Amino acid sequence: MTRHNQRGSLIIEVLVSISMAVIFSLAIGSLVGVNNRLTTVARHDARGLSLAKESMEQVFAAKQQSWASISGLGDGKYTIIEQDNLFQLQPDVSPTGEEFADGFFRTVEVKTAYRGADGQLGLSGEPDPNVRRLVVTVTWLERGANRDVQLEGFITNWKGN
Amino acid sequence: MFKPTNNQRGVTLMELLIYLGISSVVVLTMMTLMANVSKQRLQRIQQNTAQQAARVAVDKMTYSIRNAYRVDISADGKTLDIYSTNFADLTKPIVTTYSELDNQLYTGQSLETPPQPENLQPATPPGVILEQLSFREISSAVQVSLRCRNGARNAEISSTISFRQL
């Protein structure tokens, strides 16, 4: 087909096509950015959860070794330290919890466990000296906002020692 | 429909050269992109394999350690013997061993005493290299730290596993 139109493109047509190309590129770029951010958030979430589980496991290990190391503790916040091949809980005085991995802070709370009239463990009833409530919170900063993961469980003196 | 054209001029050498230049840039870009995608895919597969091998190894160990009443760790921290109660015969405990041999994880089980090295079986898949393995006993727990490599990628897991003790 012969084309007789020799006018070329108007400057406005060129500008419109350039701006459309810029908008498309920016949209795709921001999509990649959002994807990267979500991947980082998911990675930090997984790390926070694994650190919290690890901390629960450390308190369980201390309890299995000796119930006395837990039963003597009053309600409050503690840090877990390794001493003489043993996990030991020491009072935590820092307001934010202890930083125990790059940028991740941990709070270990030991609380009284109560046994209701039906014999079930819960938040009310008679204090049970052979059970303690354990709450582990791991917090970290994600783009200026606090994120946290909290695990809760009961530790029992099932061995009766 | 296609209309016959009266333009018999063909293309000039310059037009042909420009076309060739542009098309080679496009083809080169596409080829680089394809090569990168294929390289990333291979690395992702290697990463997944290494991660899966490390996770399976730690899961197996967790299963064995949970019910232990005693663990023995060799001086170099690379062999773990796990003693658990054998309810069929309380005098003969079940002993499960995990050990590193030639950059592979080996495991085996026997009664009363740890299994002989020749009775151990590989616990990491072929092609996966166990780069690092260490066991440490703290309180009533075993701290396992291992790193598996597959090709250019590796995966590291460090885990504390508590056991019941006597």
C-alpha cells in the first residue's frame, strides 16, 4: 500500500507515546518492588517464628533438666542464657527485650498457671505450682513498623522432680 | 487484504543495516534474558534440594531425639548416639546414631549398643554434600547445626531439640 502522508508524527503524539511507555515501565517496576518487599516480609516472618520456637524449646530443655530452675521463678520477663552447658533464665531488665539475633528482639515471660474447678488449665482458678505459663514474643522492625510473633504454652513438672 | 504496491524501490543498504542492527540487539537481549532465567531456575532447584535435604535430616533427628532419655556426643561433635526406651525389652535400649562420613549424613539403629559403622545408611540424598555438622548437648536438649550444599547453593539449619531425659 502506497502511503502519501509524509507529515511524520506530531510532537504531541511523541510525548503521549513516551509518557505511556514511562507509565507502563513504572507500573512494572513498582510490581517488582512490591514483590521483593513481600518476599522480605515473608522471610522475616519465618525467621521470627523459628526464633520464637527455638526459644520455647530452650525453656523446655531447661525445664526437662530441672523443674527447680523454673519453679523458683516469679512472674515476669526473663532472658535465656547459656552457662555451663545449661540454659538458664535470668531476669530481663531491658524495656524492649533482649536482641538475640540481628534485629530480632525476644521477650520470655513466665506466668502463674491456674487450674479451674474442672481441673483444666486456664487463666483463672487456683495457682498450680507444678505448671507455669510461658509466653515468648519475638519482635522486629519492618519498614519502620513493629512486627511480632507470639507463642504461648504451658510447661509442666510431669516428671515430678 | 494485501494490495499490490507500485513501489518497486526495495530497501536501501542503510535500511537493511539498521534493521540488522536493531534485530541483533533484540535477539541478544532476549538470549541474555533466557540464559538468566534458566540459570536462576537451576539455582532455585539446587536451593530447594539443599533445603529439603537439610530439613528432612533435622526432622529425622528430631523424631529420634524427642523420646531420648540420654544422648552421647563424640568429642568432635560429629556423631550423635540417641538412647531411647525399648518397651519390648526394657533392658535393651534402642540406640539411634547420626554421623558424618565422607561429607554425607549416615544413620542407623540397633539395640543396646550403637550400630557399627558398616550398618549405617545414608540419610542425605545423592548429590547433596553435608558441608558442616555439629551436635552439642545443652540442658536437656541437643543443638543441631548442619549445612547442606547442592551445586552452587547451600542451606543451613540450626535447631535446638529438647528430649525427655530420665
